[in-house]
Amino acid sequence: MMRAVVACVLVVLFCLPVGAATAAPAQLAPYAQQTATAPPGPTIDTPPTEQDAANSRQRLVIGIAAIVLLGIVVLGHRARRKRAKKSS
């Protein structure tokens, strides 16, 4: 039972997208050394493409299927345990 739960958790974790790497904060120059120009603003990522959307949908479907299959396995084990206790 515990192996199945651990396996499903690992499957879900491996299906999730990897988070964006965080960049180290830029060091500001001391006040006396600052220039008159403003630092560049944040960069904006490009909007997601069709392929990214399809990949996200596929991962969602795989995750839902894994959860449904785990539920079927857990319910099956419970039913089997009840029948075993009933017959003993």
C-alpha cells in the first residue's frame, strides 16, 4: 500500500514542470558610484505557444489518470481486506 502511494507521488512530481531558476540579486553600486541612467527593467517572458499549451494539457491528463488509478488500487485493497476479515 505504502509503495503504491510513494510511486504515485513520485510520478506526479516528475510530471510537474520544473520551476524557473532564480537569478542572484544584482549588487547595487554605492551611492557615490551610481550613474545617472536607470537600471534596465525586468524582462518579460514570451507568451506560451500552442506546443506549451498542449504539453501542459497532456501533463494534466497524465496526472489525473495517475490519481484515478491510485484510487482504484486503494479501493480494491480495502475491499479485499474486508472480504478477508469477513471470511476469517
